[in-house]
Amino acid sequence: MFTYSIRRTIGHAALGCAALLLSLTGNAAAQEYPTKPIKVVVPFAAGGGTDVIARIWGDAMSARLKQRLIIENQAGGNGAPGTIAGIKANPDGYTLVMGVASTMAINPHMLKGIGYQATDLQPVAMLAFSPWLMAASAKMPFKTVPEMIAYAKANPGQVTMGSWTATGEIGRKALVLRAGIDILSVPYAGSAAAMTDLVAGRAALALLDISAALPFLQSGDVRALAMTSSQRTSLLPDVPSIAEAGIKDYEVTSFVAVFAPLRTPKDMVDKLNRETNAALATPEVSKKFVDLGAEILAWDTAKLAQFVADENRRWSLMVKETGSEPK
């Protein structure tokens, strides 16, 4: 019995040493991480708002981590293929994926057989939150939301809206429902292609993130009709909110956040979260985000996970209300 007790004690001590060694090894790995470049999948075309924000963040993080963050654009399919690529990536900390409202809170409820849920990715860091802008081609005869509604009613089937994300498509359907008008959807692979047609007048309307719209607003090729939020934004203080423009109970907002494949080591995720929040706090990065009309939200991973869950509930209701459930 005494011999068994000694053996059991030695066994417990050995297990404790092994656990301590694994812990120390894990901590050392997290401290050394990253030791090679990190791939960041952006599930949309280059030049769009998500891509711009990802590159600003990527440059700042490359400097902080002493390793390059390589942006890889995988456009198309409402962002689903790129998101799935991130889900299926090796969870070793060297592949990350950018997530937005359409990919993380709308696609799972709207696209039949999409094959993923928001919980299939691990939250890493929140980057930005922003309202969208309802914009019109300067070639259109209307300059305000009431004028657009009147034109659409007088010319049924003649008003089109460019769309390249599920967010934009739900926004179009909700606008049709709230305003009682007919707006035809024109699908695009990304915002750059949609902007080309919007400027040319081949598309009448688009719901845009501010960063994509600003150059065209400044050139006069596109008109700002309203912000798709309950309040105005300080970046475009003269643009009314959608409620001020006469459409009630309508809000289309988005976010940009960083996610990793499930089972990515927690120490690595925590380090990415800390470094991201530190980068967002720098005057240089903060100014760039504000200039894009984005509100910085330096959250921990738990708060981001709760936010994504809440957004899924909100958008699920909008999907049902607009009759956009998978058929």
C-alpha cells in the first residue's frame, strides 16, 4: 500500500510537471507568435470598404507583430466562399478572415445550403462599426429620398439598385417594403463594379459604406440621399438620416471584425486581440478609420462574440420580415 502511494504521488507529480511544461510551451509559443506571415482572407473584391479597412489594419499589425499580414481577396457569392475558406483553414493562427454583417449575420439566415453559421468562426477583434449611405447616380433626376420615391412610383420597374452583399439585398427589400415602391436588384461581384455602373447611370441606387462613396460624392458623380441609420454621421453632417428623409423603422448598418478558424490557440487569439486594440488606439490608425466614417470599437473577444450573436438575432428577424428566407 505504501509502495502504491509513492507511485501514485510520483505519477501525479509527473502529470503536474507535464501540464506545467505544456503551459510554459504554449505561453512561449504565443510570445514568439507570429514567426511567419499571416494570411488575411477578405471575402470581397479589392477596393471596397472591407478591403480598405483590412489593409489599414493589416499595415498597422504588420508593424506591431514584425510579420507581414497578406491580404487575399476572394470575392463573389455574397462573401460566402471567402468566409468558408477561412472556416476550413488550418487553425494554426496563420489564417484569419474578415467578417461583416452580410457574411456573419445575414448569409446563414438567407442563403439556402450555405454550409456555415457565425459560430463556425472564432471571434478575434472588432475593428469598426458604421452606418451605410443610400446613394444615387448623379444621372438620375431625383436628389432626395422623397423625390426618389415619387419617381419610382411614377416609373415602375425603372429604378434599380446595385447589390453585392446580403446586407445590401436585405436593405433593398426592406426599402421596398417600407416605401411601397418597386426597386429592381442588380447583382455585382463587388462594390468597385457597382460604383462603375452607378456613376454611369446604369444603376440608379446603391447602399454603400462611406469609404467607398466618399471619392464619388466629392467628384459629384454620386449623390447622397440619406444615411441608413437612426442618426446623422459627423462625417457627412448635411446628409439626413433615413428617418428624417421620411422612412421609419429602417436601419441598415454594418461592422468589420477579424475572425479565426475554430480551435485556433487561445493565446494567439488573445495576442491578436491585444495588438489590434493597441493599433486602433494610435492616432494614425484612428484618424484613418474616422475619415472612412467608421466608429472604432476596441472590444475583447467575449464582447465581440455577444455582439455577433445579437446581430444574428436582429438580421434573422429582418430576413423573415422581408420574405428572404431560403427557399
